[in-house]
Amino acid sequence: MEKHLINPLLDSEMWKDIGVNTFWSIIIILVAFGVIKVLHFAIAQFFKVRRLSNLSMSEKRDTTLIKLLQNITTYVVWFVVLTTVLSNMGIKVESLIAGAGIAGIALGFGAQTLVKDVITGFFIIFESQFDVGDYVRINTGGTKVAEGTVQSIGLRSTRIRSFTGELTILPNGTMNEIVNFSVNNSVAVFEVSISSEENIRAVEEMLTPYLLTLKDKYEDVVKTPEILGVDMVKAGEAVIKIAAETLPNNHVKVSRLLRGDLKDFLDSHGVKAPVPRMVMYNQPKGGPEHE
């Protein structure tokens, strides 16, 4: 009985086959790493050439497709490596694939979420709902779950980096409302406050020629800023509202820049800034009258 168990372990041919198969398996795995790097480089170069030939739709779109194709090639190469290594080890891959097909039917009912994620991923990519580098807000059931810059888009999940650095990984199937801030131009709407003692019309006439110079000064400004009018007048203060069309998702930065420029411009032209006022009421001597 013991010899029956020990004899196979003493078979030199068996150990020789195991050694040879292990050696070739290691070689195949090392070659796979090289093949993956070459394919990733080739994909990146293809899109680089396409951009140079003006056949590319957009750089962000190309970046999205590059990452997607690189991921797919990685999965394919490792699948081929796995089946090759198993075949070398004497395992019948055809039987495993057939068994996996049967098991897949059974597991399909429990993998509906995964299937939904993959299908949604295809729609996101091929409908160009957003690309890598876009600034988006993702809502689920009307509630915001992520907002930031898209880092990567996969078939199963999407990575979004917030302004403060947090990385959110969202299954694609959970994103039922997407707001993309990077598709259309934005509008920077901001306010400039002056003293209510100033002649508002005269200040607006003074600002108009200066606003014409800002489009050339800032490349993010698409159209010349325009004065929308007086937004509010209260004790000691008048508020003038101004709007400027900017490149996508640059409205906040442009608002800050223009607000500072206009403040300096008004100061240099002697336009008074609003000053808080305190109104005091003197009570008649003798206090309130009583019957």
C-alpha cells in the first residue's frame, strides 16, 4: 500500500515533465508581460499618429479609448496565457470551458449586477457620455454620489477624483444620472459692488470699454464679458452683475480673475467702494408719551 503511494513520486519521467512544463510556463508568462507592453505601446502610438493626422475627434476621447483597448488586450493576453499553461500541464481546457459554460448559466442569475455594469460601461464609452479628463457629477436616485475629474473608464467601473483628492470608484450600473461640465462652454456670472453714491450709469459706461480688453487677456474667456445690469441696491451699496462665457468648466477661475481685475480697475479710476453704514435714531426727550 505504501509502495503504491510512493512509487509515483519516484518516477523520474514525471518530475522531468513537471520541470519542463514549469520552465515553459515561466517563459510564457514572461513573454506575456513583454507582449502586453508592446501592445500597449502600439495602441498609444496608433492614436498619437491619428492625432497628428487630424483624424482624431478629441484628445480626451482618444485617452478614453486608449485605456479601454489596453485593458481589453491585457485580459485577452492573460486568458491565452492561462489556457496555454493549463494545456501544458495536461489539463483539458476544452472540458473546463464547457464546464464553465454550464456553470455560467447557473451563475448568470447571481451576476446580473456585473452584467449591468458591463453593458452600461459600453454605452458610456460608445455614446461618449463622458471621457477621461472630463469634470462630471454623478447622481444615483437623485442623490449626488461623486463629483470630480474622470481618471479612467472601464467596462465594469469608473474612477472619479474629486477636487480635494478623494478617489471614488463607481460601478457603471449605478450611474443613472450624469452631469458633464466639460462638453459645452460655461458662463461665469459674478458681481461687482460699488458705493450707492456713485452714478451707476457712468460706472457702467466706464466699464464697457475695459471689458472689451479682457477676452484677449485671458484665453479661457470665449466672448467679451457683458454687463447684465444692476442686481441690487441697498444702504451704501449698489451691485452690478456681469457675465462672461468661458471654456468648459472654467467659470469659477474666470470669475475670480475678472472680479479682481475689475476691483483694481475701479479703484484706479476713483470709483468708491461700498462702506457699511449705521443709521441711528434719536429718541425725543422725555421718552415715549403715556396717556
